[in-house]
Amino acid sequence: MTAPPTTNKKLIAWVNDIAALATPASVHWCDGSDKEYHALCDLMVSHGTFTRLNEKLRPGCYLARSHASDVARVEDRTYICAKSKEEAGPTNNWTEPTEMRAKLRAMFKGCMKGRTLYVIPFSMGPIGSPVAKIGVEITDSPYVVVNMRIMTRMGAAALNALGDGDFIPCVHSVGAPLEPGRQDAPWPCEPDPAKKYIVHFPDTREIWSYGSGYGGNALLGKKCLALRIASVAARAEGWLAEHMLILALTSPKGEKHYICAAFPSACGKTNLAMMQPALPGWTVRCVGDDIAWIRIGADGRLYAVNPEHGFFGVAPGTSAQSNFNAMETIRRNTIFTNVALTPEGDVWWEDMGGPAPAKAIDWEGNEWTPGCGRKAAHPNARFTAPAAQCPVIDPEWESPEGVPVSAFLFGGRRPGTIPLVSEAFSWEHGVFMGSAAGSETTTAALGKAGVLRRDPFAMLPFCGYHMGDYLAHWISIASRTDRAKLPKVFFVNWFRKSTEGKWLWPGYGDNSRVLKWICERVAGTGKAVKTPIGNLPTPDALDLSGLDVSEEDMRQLLAIDVEGWKREADNIGSYYDTLGSHLPAALRAELEQLRQRLATA
Ligand code: SAT
Ligand code: MN
């Protein structure tokens, strides 16, 4: 083992402790260099983990195929081990921390046998930013190292920024010790789902992950650190760690507004974050597509930073039509996981646009032809790409102080009742809107449509403490600054359907019409009518120039369905009951006021 490139005593002692427990064959401190990245990619090509893509078609790109048991985050194996179950709340799995620690240490004993232990120092947030947090991930997966290099600021610069300071320890193993003389699997992992553990200790701010090599289970800077652990830190320190995209909308006159938006999964967050506006002269720039760290600035306004350095986006459905800028971003230096491989050595997935290849190798490594009855790409197939490659990345995306937030958006997939857009009456009403976010899932396989899953602030899988306390923290922001400086809050629904089941709103670039009205509301010029559920655009307030949506459809999109809203209020009330005494009184009051407004409507 080479000498550690640091004098940080806590870090050295911790690495020694984990190495003694997991007994790897060697230890490698990652420097984050190009040379290291390419050497690890070459190593994975030689092990069959990576396939190099056609250098002309996808320069610097690789394809990885995961084990069929290891294809997504595992929420039922994700734990928040706070001191008490009460602190973790009803939406998180919990085990008593001492018990969980003993379990983890037993699992990690010898688990890196025959493998290299990589030490990855990384910064969430621009290096040197006052809001950045340094983590160090220990992993036995070179796939994790190269993905972390894209998704975070990783290596010598992060280690240097850490100095002798404190860091968030993140321990990861694929859970597949390699016996001497045995050939390694292309995607080693623990195949038994019941033996995978994604564990957070909020009190000591530690992360331990065992058994999975995929996405948020293994790239511990993302959901584990930047959301679950950061949400705990944010509550203690008076800021917000949110599952939000950050975009900038600029009018033809040059007025620029930053918007943060939270949607449950599968609502097109990445598409919105780098959208091409349908409105001529308007531009969208992207700051981030998944996570926002938001603080109150010295001037009393809220400022947002994207703590990430790359995009880990869902490939299927991404096309030049749905997300042109993502397609441009992933032309080079991108890692694809669980997509299909074409005979030319390019990638392919469902709804990529253009004709399907005559044949391909599917995500499981089998021959695939169109119409064979199987999907070529796994529905959760991903691309990992540097954010800096996005053609519409905002010039301020690495600003150490962040960008000023003009508006918050919440939403979900709601085929009925919820209008295209509404504006909250107040901060508290806005928090009420965020708390009621959620999507209706179409469980087509069971023939059961329309199961509504509440997903407050799209944080259900990512909140590191009691959801009721989280909502109270959001309420408390208003008392920490001048209310007039707070962003305005909106609820949007791009997914409204007609009674015949057809989409009423075209979505994609046409969502800029809604964003335009939102910015006009922020500027004080947009016209609105007060309704029981919030302020809605007057019939002439949305810019519909060049849009082919009938008057009747627009009427439906902006109609208030009083009876539907009464049911919605009851449903929110039932959801609130699950949060018990932790639900802030201000939100009960908001619900009561909504009911009263509906009763007299
Ligand atoms: O795998 S990730 O957690 O990074 C993405 C997701 O599932 O939301
Ligand atoms: Mn996400």
C-alpha cells in the first residue's frame, strides 16, 4: 500500500479501520486524474464490466450491464438509523443504530477479499464553496469510482479542500468477496435482495451501503449524502436540501429568473431542466436536474446550488424530441448502464426516436430484435454524463454562492382535478402545496389505474428524518427571513387528461408558456384570478401563440372541479393523519381553510 496522500488523522484511521475489517487485496487513494479514470475504464473493459462504444459514434463512451437483480434503488432496503424510530418517522425504515452497526460490521467482515479498496474523496458543491460538503467514499467497485468522477468533484482537489477538516464517511461494498483463483463476475453484487442494505446514521452523519453497485445505492454522494444526510444537516443549520431541479428562464427582454422544481420520479424533471422553450425569444438554462441546496443569502433571498457535477438520467424515453439537450450532452465521455448495444457499437433504447435497429444486444446481453416481446433497454437504464457537456448549462451553474431563487414549483402526474398551474396565496399555502405533491401510478399489470402516492416535496424516499418535522422546517423558513424576499410557490400539472383519457396539455417545450406566466407573476405583471385553491391565470394570461390547444381543452385545464377538490382535501387529510403529532399546525390550518373556501365556492 502506498502512503496515504493526506495527513488527516481521522481519515487515515477510518480507512485503516475499514481496510482491517473488509480485508481488501490492496488500497488505492483516488486522485481524480484523467489517467486514473482511463486506467479504471480499461481495467473494466478487460474484466467485461465495460464495453467500449464505437469511438466515432460515441467517443469516450462505455456500456455497462448490471446483474439482473441490481437495476435500481432499493427503497425497502434503505434505512434511517436515528436514535429512535420516532425521529426517523413513519416514512422511513428504521433499526436501532447499535444493532445495525453490529449487523453491518458482520457483513463487511472480509467482504472486499481479493478486491481493491478505493478511497474517493469528493466534494458535493463547487470546491471551496461555503456550502460545499466533503465526503469520502470507500468502495470496492471501480464502476462506482468512474461514476463518482463524473457525478462529483472527486480526487486530489477534494482531498486538498478537506485538509485536516471533517468529512462524511461513506462505506460501500458490492458484497461479493473474490476467492483466490476465481474469475470475477462482470457485475459483482449480492444477488439476494434481502441482503442489500443502504444505511444512514443521521446522528453521526455516516453512510454504509452493502450489496448493490447500482445508482443511488452505490454512488453515495447523491441521494444518500446530498439528500438524506444533508436534509438532517439542513434542518439543524437552517437551510434546505431538496430533490429539485434548478433552471433559469430568460425573457426576450433579458429578464432572468431562476426556478427550483420538485416532482416525483417519472415526471420529466431532467427534460424540464434543459427544455427548449416553444416560445420564440425565450431561453432556458440548466443549473441542475436533481438536487438543490438552498440557503438564505445575506440579502434575505434564497440561493440554490446544485451539489452535483453530472447527470445520472434515465435513458429510455430520452430523444431529440423529449430532450434534445440531453441527447447532445451524452454524445461523448458518457457511461451508459443497461441500455442496448447496436451492431455498430452504439447505444439504443426504447423511444430514442428514429427506427429501431434491425438487431441489437439487450441490457441482459442477449440477442434482441424488434417485436421479440422484450425491452432492449431496462426501463431504469441510465446515462452518466458530465454536466459541463450540456449545451444549455447556465454560466452560473458553478457559482459558489448559488443562484437567487424566484419561484418554487411542485407537481406530479395527476390525470384529474388538479389544474395546469396555480399559485399559492402565501408561504404556508405553498408548503401545503408541496406537502400534497404526488403521482397517480397506473398499475397496468393489475388493471388497476389511479393509485395516488403522496410524495411530499418529492422527498418521500430521500428525507433523512420525520416527514412531519421536515414540513415544519419548511414552514419555519418564513420566520428566518423577510417574507417579501421569499420565492413564490406554484403547483403545476402537465399530465391532466380529458374525460376520454387524452392528454390535454402538450408538455415539453410548451411548458415554457406556464413558466412565462410564473415569471410574470414574480415580476407582478401576470394576470390571475383568485379561486378556492389558489391564484390561476385568467383565460388570456397564458401566452398560447402558435399553440394548437382548443378553447374547450384550455377551459378544462384551468377549471376548478369543486367536488374533486373536496375529495382531494379529504385525501390530504388522511395523509396528514399518518404524520401524527409531528404535522405542523400551520398545515392543518391550511387544509381547514381550503375546505372552507371550497364549501362556499
Ligand atoms: O439511482 S438514483 O437514486 O441515482 C436515481 C433514482 O432512482 O432516483
Ligand atoms: Mn431524483
